[in-house]
Amino acid sequence: RGDCGNSSIGRTSRSGAASLASRTNERSRLDRLRTLFMETQGNILAAAAQPNETACGNAQTGGYFINSFFGALHKETSYLYEEEPNWQAVLDRTMESATYKTDRLSGCTPQHGIYKMK
């Protein structure tokens, strides 16, 4: 007996072939990534913070803005997400998440990222 979450089982990685469900899910995710990166035109310019704000982060996860961006991109391209993937949603979610993460953070002003799309 013991705490399975904290006990060594002698393995450092998963083994076995991916299930059919996970391969199907990955295919759907690739299609969503293709929509964003290959079938969308234009440019995006984004900054983590506005003038007189600090772009904060920590040693474990890096900058809150880029961490929020990757989280938003992951959600937008998830096979569970039903909406059509789009950059507006990724960026809006990024800004909201970064502001939330820095809102009550000691030593950092809340970040209100900015972006322009053309």
C-alpha cells in the first residue's frame, strides 16, 4: 500500500501504442492547427504589457503572457473545442488570462497586453 501518486513504479515514461481515440483526437488537433497557421492570412503584433506596466513572469513557467498564449492556443486547437479556431479568440483569451494571473501579484502591476491584427 501507499500513495500511488508519490510512489515510484520504476518507470520514467509512458509505454504502449497510442489508442485509436488518441490518434483520432491528434488528427483533429492537427486540422485545427492547420486552419490557424496555414489557412489564415495576415500579421499579428502583440505585446505583453502596455506602457508603464511590467511584463511579469516566474522562474518555473516563464512570462505570464507567453504562458497564457500557449494555454489559449492549446484550448483553441483542442478537439474538444467546438468553435472554429481563430486568432481573435486566441489573443483575447491570452490577454484575459495574463491579466488574471497578474491582477493581484505582489511586485507586478496587472498586465493588459495589446495586439493588432492586419
